Amino acid sequence: MEENVKTLKDYLQIARRRKYLIAATALLLLVASIAVALILPPVYQSQATILIEQQQIPTDLVKSTVTSYADERISLIQQRVMTTDNLTKIIDKFNLYHEQKEKLTPAELAEQFRMNAHLELVNADVISQGRHSKATLAFKLLFDDKDPLLAQKVTNELVTLFLNENVRNRTERAEETTVFLEAEAQKFKIDIQKIENELAEYKEKYRDSLPELLPVNLSAVSRIESEIQQLDLREKMLDERKISLRSQMAVAGQNSLASTSDGSAPRSLAELKLEQARLLSKYSATHPDVMRVKRQVEILESGQNPEQSEADSKLQEAKQELAKLRQQYSDNHPDVKVAQRKVAELTGAQSPSAAKKPANQTISDPTLLQIKSEIDVAEVELANIRIHRAELQEKLKALEVNISQTHQVERGYYELMRDLDNNKAKYNELKAKQLEAKLAQTLEEEQKAEKFSLIEPPLLPNKPIKPNRLKLLFIGFIASIGGGFGAGLLREMMDDSIRGHRSLAHIVGAEPLVVVPYIKSQEDIDRTRRNIINFSIIAGVLLLGMIVSVHMLYMPLDILWYKTWNRLGLI
């Protein structure tokens, strides 16, 4: 069985049969679209353009601490401005959506505000480091409302909020950077003070073994070893002198015994004075022989023990030397201590136990007395040398201990110094960055850095952006035609009547033997011609009237509707 396929002629016959239904439906839809296009209130949009100006001062001189991209900052500012709290204040300030306040919550009203507010970025192609990229040069703020004056006011309010929020945001970021760097620098300052205290304690604990004292300690060791060698040489010389003096004393003793056995008496005071006068005629008063005879004369004249007189002379010289050293140094100076010990030894040598000697052991020979006094002086010097050498050896041991500890102390000392240097370097770096951040903060506060500038303020819109009434009428016209034909086709599909021999053949499954065509009379032809002319005239008039009315009354109609809605209190 062949499928019943309709041809163009069949569709034309359907249109002719359902012409009234098609025309009524199309007219109804056309009137509805015209009503919709006329009833919809106009919506006005006010916009403002904000330019993103670059930093006025060269970045080589002062760098800003706000380094985020412009679109990122704009998005952040938008999120902060478009909060429910801020939007509720704007809605209450300008009495927006007053007819919906009782039905919607503040959050829903804020969402409605966000739907009417728009932000558009103005980008441009730039070449950065040899690559093409998008750079945000400006952005636009837009707001839609039925009242053009309200749209302008709200857009101006949004511009103010964006500009203020940008200044506040940049200033806060710069201030936060300054505060952060200041806090970090303070932490490093505390660490530096702590390390300095530890270093001071460490240096106090190992003050004699510090690395910088190693050359001094080595020099002191060398000096002490040299002094010990000199003391050894001096001791050897004094031992040889003692041996020589004892030999001389033995020879003088034998001569004294010989003179005594011959009956000759020792030299008297008169003889010594004559000898002194003779020597003064030949030598000066400072000559050793003159000084020697002078001391013998003084001893005999005073009638004292020669040994005791010599000891008193040594004690007096030691006291004078101690007084002289105390004028130059403190009591803790090594030379002062040596002089004090020498005075103490000489004082102890004059104690009563040392002075008690048998009377029969007194030496009256001046030569023997001189030799004896020189031997005693040599013994005192030897004792001082031994004491001084012992002290030097003790110092040497202490210095050797200090030197042996230096390498171990050096490790901890340099570790503390390294930590101190690192912390100082980081502290200085943070202080420098803090000064730069403070300068950048001043730059932001005085708005010398990147800023938003209003180059196109929001104006009062004189044309609505929607609805597009011409577009609505055109769409309504096309929809009315399509709807009319659709209604006619639907009605045809619901009709079970058999029309034409093909429908009959499709139903019965066989072709009819004879097909008698419809014979049109003159009356049918005239009626068809009149219908075509009438429908064409009506359609042309409607279409022409719609186009002319929309073209001529498009703007006045929006103004008329705005005034009408305003009087009715709907705006």
C-alpha cells in the first residue's frame, strides 16, 4: 500500500478549506503579541566607565605592595560591595522593589539587585615579554531599572562604593604588609638579643680560650718560655757567682787567720777612712771601690751587725720599688705581687729568730763582711728567681690549657656568631623591606599608586534597553502566521473526511476506475479571487500599519508607558 503523501496542492487546499480558522488564530496571536509588546514596561540602563590608571611614580623608585592583577582585584571588590548588607542599605536608600518587599526576603531582594547590576571588563591585547596577553584597562558598571533616574542614582552609588572599596582595600593590604614585616623584624630582634646574651655568657665562661685570643695566648707562651730561659740563665750565673764568692770568702778567711796568727789586728775605722780618702783622690764618689769602703766605714761607725745592716738596706730598696710600682699599677699586677713577696721575704729575714746568732760568730773583717753580704744577696735573688719561675710555670700551664681548649671553644663560638650574623642579616633585610612597605603604604594613602578613575559618570538614560518592541512585534507576526497554519493543519488532521481519489485509494487499497474532477463555475472563480484580494489587502494594511506605528511611535510609546506606569504607582 502506498503511503498517502501530501503535495503542495494538498496543503493549499487545506489552507483554503480552513482559511477562517487560520485567519482567526493568526489574528488572535497577532493581537496578543501586539498587546504584550505594548504592555511590557520599558527598562532603562545607566552605565559608568572606570579607568584603571597605572602608578604615577616609577616603580623603579617606589614599588607597590599590592601586586595582584586588576581583574582579580575588581572581582574581589565586587564580592565585598555586593554583600547582602550593602545591597539592603542601597535598596532601602532608594526604595527599590517597594512592591516586592512584603513578598521577598532581604536575601531574595539582594539577589534581584545582583541580577539587575552588571560589571563588564574592558580588555585589550598587549605584548608582555614577547607574548600576547589580555590586559584589563577599565571596567563598566551598569544597573537596570524601570525608572531612568533611579538607574542613574543606583549606578552612581555603586561607582562610589567601588572607588572607596578600592582605596580601602589597597590601603589595608599595604598596611598589613607593613605590620607583618614589623612583627617579623621584632621577632628577629628578640632572637638577636637572646643570641647576644648567650654569646656574652659563652665568652665570659671561656674568656681565656676564645679564638681571637689564640695569637695573644701563643705570644704569651713564647714570652713566658723566654722569661723562664732567662731566669734559668740568671740562676746559673748566680750559682757560679756564689761559688766564686765562697772561694773568695775562703781565701779571705785564711788571710784573716794568718794575719791574726801574726798578731796583726783587722783594719780599724781610721785605716778605712784613710783608704776612703786615698780612693776619692783617684776615683769619683760612685766608683765601686769607693762605695765599698764607704759602706764598711758606715757599718763600723754605726756599730751594727754588717749582715743586719745589709738586710735593712735591701728591705728599704724593696719597699721603695714596691711604692713606685703601686703608683703605676694595681695590686693585682704581677710585678706588684713579686715586689710584695720580696718585701715579705726580706721582712721575714729580719725576724728575731734570724737575728739571734752567737756573739762569738760575728764577723768583724770588712772584706769577709762584704763577701758575705754579696752571697746573701745572691741567695735572695736565687730564691726570687725560683718563686718567679714557679709562677711563670703555673701561668704557662694555664695558657697551655686555654690553648688546648681553643679549638673546642671555637666551634661553639663560631656557631653562635654564625647564628648572630644570619639573624642580623635577616633583620636588616626585614627592616629595609619594612621601610619600603611603609613608603608603599604612604603611596597608597596618597593615591599615587594604581587607582580607579571615573572617566564616564553615569548619565540619565533616554532610551530603554528592553523590551525591543519592534523585535517582539516581528516575532509575534511570524508566530501568528505559524500558529494560524498550525491550527488549520491540526484541525485538518482531526477531520476524518475522505478528500480526493488518493485518500480513497489509500483507504481501500485500490485505485478507482474513474476520477471525476471538480468543475469550477464562474462563481467559484470570482469568489476565490475576491477572497485572495481581501486577505491580501487586510494583511498588507495590518503589516504596514504595524511597521509605521512602531517606527513612528517607538520612543514616544516608551515614554508614554513610563509616565503611565509611574502615575499608577507601579514604578
